[in-house]
Amino acid sequence: MRQCYFCTNNIKVIDYKNIEILKRFLDSFSRIVPAKESGTCTKHQRKLSRAVKNARIMALLPFVTH
């Protein structure tokens, strides 16, 4: 099983303005990758999804790419 990216790098807060980190957890259609595929723990997956949704609302990330 893969280690959680945020636990191994000791990242406490997932900021919605940090687009480079958030893009790692999106697929080619800008969908959030499930925790089973990305290897994130449950706690950080919830924080990640909230940060991605906030970034989409603030127009930092697209909702859909074609």
C-alpha cells in the first residue's frame, strides 16, 4: 500500500491556492482521483477534496477539461 503524500511530507494544511500540489491528485478530465488510486489517507483525502472544490470555485482550477 502506498504512503499518504501529505503524511510523509508532514503537510498539515492543504491550501487551495497551492495549485501544483492539487493538480497531482486530478486525472486528465480534472476529476479528483480516489484515495485508493492516489494513496492518500482518509483524513487528507477529505481535506484534499475540499481544497480542490474551493480552488474550482475561485477559478484557480477548471471544473472540466476536454
